[in-house]
Amino acid sequence: MQENRNVLQLFRSTFIFARERQNARFSLPERSKGMEIYERRVTSMKKLLAMVLALVMTLSLAVSANAAFKDADKVSDTYEEAVAVLNGMGVFKGYEDGSFQPKGDITRAEVAAIVYRVYTADVKDAKASLYATYNKFSDMNGAGWASGYIGYCANAALVKGYPNGTFQPSGKVTGYEVLAMILRAIGYDQNNEFTGPDWALHVAQTAQQAKILANVKGVDLNAPATRELVAELLFRAIADAPMVTYTAAFGYQTVSFNGKKDSNKTFSENDTLGYKSFKLKSAKEADEFGRPTTKWTYDVGDKSTTVEVEALATYTEAAKNCDIYADSGLKKGTKLDVYTNSKTSDGTYTVADNKDDSKQADQGRLTLVYEDRLVNIDTYLAEVTKFVAEKTDSKGHTTSAYAIVDKNVHGYKGKLDTKFETKDEFKADDMVLVTIANGDIQSMVKAESKNAVLTNVSGNSKNIDNIQKVKGLDKADAAVNCTATFAPKTMTLGKTYNFYFDTYGNVIGADELSRNYAVLDTLYIEHNKGVDTAYGDLYFFDGDRKTDATIDEVAGSTVKTSGKNAIEVPASKNDGRYYTVYSYSIDNDGAYTLSDSEFKTAKAASFQSGDKYLTITKSDNKSTERLQLSKDSQILLQTEESPKGTFQNVTGYADLKSFEGTKVQYVLDNNNYVDMIYVYASEVSSRTVFIYDTKAYDSNWNDGKPYATFKAYELVDGKLEDTKVDIYYADGNDTASSGVDSVGLYEITMSSDKVYNVVKEYYAETVTNLTDGNRITTKDKDGAVHYFDLDGASVAKFEGTSVKGTVDTDWTAKDLTNNSYVYVQYDNSKSGDTHDALVVYDMYTKVSTTVVDGSKTTDVTSPVQYVGKAFADITVDLAANQTVTDVTMKDSKNTFQPTIKNEAGKATISSTDLVTGDITITVTTDVNTAIGKLASVKLDGETVDLATGYDTLAEALDKATKINKADVNPQYVLTVTTKQNSQNTGAVWGNVQWASSKTAAANVTFDNDGELSTVTLSGANTGTYVVIRLTDFGDTAYYAYVID
């Protein structure tokens, strides 16, 4: 937004009202009176010529370039454009303290520096020092920093000094001297006409002809020039006056031969010095409201500066056609395009000289008349629903602050983007004034408001149904903004309302007073000029407060009352008047009279977060009663003692935190729900924390009860902070785990002894849709869908198990994905189906994957599976006689249906489901009953080691057991005995075969099985392979030997 930094507003105030009006108007609150006020009357003296205030309500032109100077408001209107453009270019700079000092003097050396920059385009002064020794003047020893600039300008004949050979660098420069320097820069003074006794006259004549002095009126150019005047002279010379060429025959010419091949013109006008040096040029544009502007562009510094064209006439009240005709100076019949809250024309206005209503200028509307158009800018009343402060994350990334208003902006019709970036601070429920162009909010300020009595209305009824009928407040005239619609359904003459005002002083909205009940927190007396006055702080049930309010009377007592009912001077001695709900009335001077509220009373009250009722202990201290709360119940809790206590206001039960308290006063509505209730709640503390470690806690003892200290993260002032929380063990449990079973988001409430109890556990949800990183859709464990706005939310990543892990606070909304498993802490005060997320915890909760093989269990460490994430394929190594027969997942509600692929030596498990919990893989071993049934084997009477049985012949041969033949005269007699078969009906049967080699043995043919005893291995020798096949009711095993 480089360009926006350089926008110049020639009009100085938008929402203003006359300091003195012909007719008395209703007085605004004191804070409004402090606003900048400016008044200028047009020729008829009937209309207020409002000046447009930059950054107040017509923000389409953003920030004035002169706003870079802290004294920008002191720059004259006539010279603002010059100061802004030259500053944007970096040609004419301010001072180190941030000021421009427009009315200050400027030295000859300073002007030489500026002329050097515009002539050489060296705005960064990179080469200026090279010319420090070029000086032709006798007084350069004291020139210091300026010697280079003066040296260059002297050698370029832009400055000539005085007849005595001096330049006088620190001398004040006159307007004529400035003109002489800059006129030389654009080509004049070739005949030394700016020398001699009449030099100033020649300078003035030349400047006038070059139209450099068009904006300079009534100024003595022979006097020391101000800085803003110098800016004007230099700017007009380089921006508007063409450079000149000189010949003896034709003198000074502003045109030259046209060298462009595509033009049929013989001559073309010379470029300006500004264009030659900086490509400086202007173009007509318009802002978001359609107001005409001039945009200056250049190739240095800020690149551009935009200037609003001054209107011929400006109105903030209704105007007739004849007023516009007279004030604008436009001819009758002139057709003007009309722009209303848009940069696109939406109609035509014809200038006329009659007394008909113009139907353009209206009360509270800013109407600006230009030569070719008429622009209307309306002010609307809106309510802030959310404000997010500027944030900078740990990586240094900054997000701008912004406010969001209710989409139903009062009086506005059309599409609207309700989000507005701002550097000002607002809060939810603030009533604000906005301007809107093309469906976007252009500016926002808080609306001033005041309680006032409705004293005059149009019509013959004391009741009105339209705020436009308001005519007077507190016996003074009042005008109503033409967009005003926000008001109670019926307003009654003589009744007090809360009125909102635009910055012209017009009524723009009204609402009912908070029901006229308040709690008095502070009461004291001040003595001033012989008069005693009581003051106090009042807290209202809608959350509003009034400090240092004038108090006329408290329960019948005034400052004049004496004795035991007297109001004491110090606040500390009026304790008996605090902790009490009063009804009140306000007189025309704003003074309060406090009376008995007639509320019911109770000794104590308690509330548990999540309930829709509170329990009171009646005044007799013998019985309790439940009071039902509605979503509209107004609860006022005082949490610190008076005077200067602390108060909390809550509407409805949804956001009400657990508390206990005394001094209860309440009133019920017609349905026996709590309408309003006040409680002096000495214990009010509820927190939402993310506990990330449920194992590494310390246990402590407090007044006979054990508690644990857990590690947690908590949102504090918009930032996540690592903290610790003390939580009581659950009753009847010897560990704290019954209250905090797993990592997660918990709501905890403090009891009177500063230790917390868990009152609510949040449930994680699965993200089902992401919208530009600003909004997520989630589904909870029951399938319910929720929507969360992430603007301004903190996002963190948890990684660990269900009982312990770590938190990464550098996580962002952009790191969230579909199927992210999240805990969301949110603001549930917003109506509708979308809530504002405060914190999102993206859960990477590892689950355990366990292989169960009979009584043996083995943990699978790879891949890591996370709750809520996609299932990652698992590979399990198996023995030849093993298969995976079942896979289960915790909390899957029997919907988990994995695909199991058993292969030789392994199994692969895959699924399209999301992980919901721990995974258990069951492995089944196929038991071959013929394996292990070999009882003994002897070769030539010598017992040999038992071979291992295998399911296949090939595997048995590969792992054959070596046996030694007899050393002397081997007979190769093999004796085999077997164990009982699996059904215990006899020994296992089998068959013995042998071959001269492993290869041959792999192809032997077995005979029918029978009882085994002794076999002679005919032809056997060293290297012979012997295979014993055993069969046990369908199971077959092979045992192999090789003779060594």
C-alpha cells in the first residue's frame, strides 16, 4: 500500500458540526465536544461547507502524504499538494523530529540542496559531495553539509550569489530568490535578465507567464519565504511549467521540433523538468466514493501521490436546488453524474435554480459538488460483533487488527463485506459509525451516545414509531441523520433513551436504557466554591458503568442529610450503601437519584458452569431454592469489595462460570425466570486449559484433600502460555487421574481455597472442510456438524500419546488439513451456527499398535498412527505357520473393516478408515501336531540328536541335522521311535526314505505310513540324506538327517 501512504486530502474534516449554530442543538457528550471542528459558510451563509477529515469517515483516500509529518495539520490548504508530492519524491524532506515546520524560514543552502535534487534527479544525494570543491563563493568555509549542493548549482549557473562574491548559505531565502534559482533550472536567465536592479521584476514576470504563481495570492515574495511557499514555487515550476529553449532569433520557447515519427505535428511542447528528471506526470482518477482525484506518479521515492480535487460546494444538511446552483457557480442545466456510496455512477443531477428539494444533499449526508459530478457519502450505524487485535507470531509475521460488524448495518441496503481492517481498537457490542463504498466498509469510528429525554416529536401523538420523527432532546432542537433506522419499536415523549449521534451532531440511532437499576460501588462528597456535591460510581446490569456520576440522592439521603443517614465525605465510610441494587432516575443535568429497587433478597447463591439454574439460600438460612436462568437473564457479579470494586456482567447461562456468593438481590420475569440478579461473588474463577501431561504431576495436600499439579497451556491475553494448574483428586480416588484421564481441553473452576475442580471435558472433533485457512467445518463424536471462524485464533500442535506429549505453538491455521483431529476452544456468545475459534489444538495423538500371539505381545513402532489421521499400512513379520486373523481398533464403534493380506513370512494390513484408537493385531499360529512327535533316533545303536520337524520337505532338507556313522564297519541301521498321536490312541506312524544327495532326497517317494522301528539304510554312506515323515491325523511333518 505504498500509494496509500501518499494520499493527500485537501478537505480536513468529515463529520463535523458547527461550533455555533443559528438554532440551538442538543449538546453532545464532552468527549464529542473535543473533536476537531471547522466551519466555513458558502455564499448564502445557509449551508455548512464541511471539510473532509482524513482517516475519520471517508477513508477511501487512506492516509495523507503529509501525515508523515507530525505537524501536517499546519500546512496551508493551498500548498498541501506541493508539500505532499515533493515529500513523496524525497526532494523536499522534513526534519529528524518528524516535523515539516511549514511556516518556518528556509535558508539559501537548503533551497540549493532542493534545486540540486530536482535538476540532477539525485534525490539520495549520492553524488552531491563530489562538488564540494567547485564553489565560486568566498564564504563557503562555513557551508559545511551544503557545500556540494551549492558547488554544483553555482557551476551549473543555477545560483549566482551576491555582488560582493558571497553566497550567504545560512541566510534566509526570499520568494524571488527561490524563483530565480528554479527558473534557471528550467532554462531561463540565458541573458542574465535576473541580474541587475530590476532582477526581481523580471523574475516575477517570468514566473507569472510560466503560471508558477497561480496559487500564490497576497504573498510578499521579497520577504523571507516559508518552507511551504518554497515547496509550492518549486513544485509548480517542475510540474506545470515546460522547460524552455533560447535562441537570439526567437527568444524563449516552450516548444521544440517534434522528433516523433508517428506524429504529424511539426512542434511539440517541451517536457517539464519534473518529467525529465523523475517522469513526473499527473492523471485524473477517482476514489472509492467517486470523488475525483489527481494522481501524481514519479520514478523515485514513494512512486505516487494522490490528491483529492477540491469540491465547488459541500453539504452535510438538506439543500435545495437553488442552493447548489448558487454555491457551486455551475450554469443552469449542467448535468452532473451522481455517485452515491460507490465509484460507479448511479444517476444524473441537473443543476437548476428553484426551491425544490435537491433530493441529493440530505441531513447527515456528505454531498460534494464538482464540475462534472455530485458525490454522496452516507454515514451508517453498525454494531461490532468481533474485534481481533494485531498479532505477531513467533516467526515475526504480523496480521492486522480488524473488526467485524453485524451484517444488518442500520439503514444500509446492499451487499456488504463486514470485515474492516483498522489500527483503532474496538470491542464486541460497540456501536460504530461506518461509511461504505462498493459494498466495503471504508471507515469506522465509535458512535458517541448519551441518555436524553425525548422532548419534541413531529405529529400529534406522544408515541412515535419512526426515529425520523424525533425533533428535540432535553428541550433542545435535534436533527436526525437521513439513514437513521435503529430505534425501539415505539418511542414515547418524555421518556429517556440512549441516543447515538453521527459526528455532525445528528441523531443516528436510539435504544432503550438498560433497565433503570444499578449497583452503587463508590460514594463520596467534594466541596467546591462553597457547594457540597456527592459523586459515585455506578454499575449497570448490561455491563455499562458510570464513574464519578453526580448523585443527588441515595435512598432518601442527600449531601444535606445529617445524623446516622448522612452521606459521609470519604468513600470508605459509606460502606452501608454499597452491595445494593438501586432503581435510578436521571435529571436534565445528568444527576442520579437512587431509590429502593424492591428486589427480592437471599443470603447466598451458587452456580455450577453448564447448569441452567442457580441455587439460592434463603434469608432465613434454613432452606434453598433453585432459580431458573434464561438466555436473557442479566447477571451482575461483584468480585472485589467496594469502594472501587470489580464487576462482571453476563447475559444468560451459556457463558456463566461457576461461582458462590452472598448479598443476593434478584427479580423474576413473568415466566418465573431470573430477569436480573446481583451477587457479591467472592469466588469467581473459571479457566479453560489444555492439559498436555497427565502423568508427570506432583501431588499435594490441602486441608485434608489431595490435589495434583498438572502441566497445561492456557490462552492469556490472546497468547498461549505454558502454565500449571492445581486440580483436586476426585472423591474416593487415590489418584488425580479420575478427574483428568487423558490429554485434552478441560474447563476447571476454582473453589474458595484456590484449587480447581474439573467441571467439563471438551471432546475432539474431526475437520471435514477447510475454507482458505479462515474457517473450518468439523464433525464431533456424535456426528454433529460445527463451523468455526479461525480469524485471530491461535493454533497449536500436540504430539504425543493420549496421556503425555508436547505442544508446538508455532503451528498455524494453514497447517490444518482435512481429517485433522482438533480440540477447539471458542467464543460461544455469538448467535448463529458459526462460532469464533479462540484456540485450535491440532492433535497428533499416537496410538499403540500391538501384535498379540497367544500369550505373547509385541509393540509395533512403525508406522506411527495418530488419532483422527488416515490409517497407515502396517506390515507384520510372521513365521511360516502364522497368519493375521483379526485387527481391531478402539472407539471405532465396530465400523473398522481393515483389509488383511497374508503372504509368506508377513502380513499387510490396510484400511481407508481414520484412526480412532489403539490397534490390536491378532496372530494365529497353525499348530502342526506331527511336529515334535519324534521320540528318539539311533544309528547303529548310538542315540543321535533329534531333528526338528518342518511343514515341508524342502525346509527340512535345508536344515538337516548331521549324524555321525560308526567309525568301524558301519551297518547303517536306523532305529526310530515316536510319541503318542494327538488323540492318544497310539504312537505316531511314519515312513523313512533316504538318498545319496540332497537333490535326490528332495524327489524321494514315500511309502504308506506305518509303525516305525528299525530300518537298514541300504547303500548309505557319507553324504546320504535320511528323511523321516510323520503323520498325525492329517498333519504331516518332515525330519531330515545327513550322514557325516
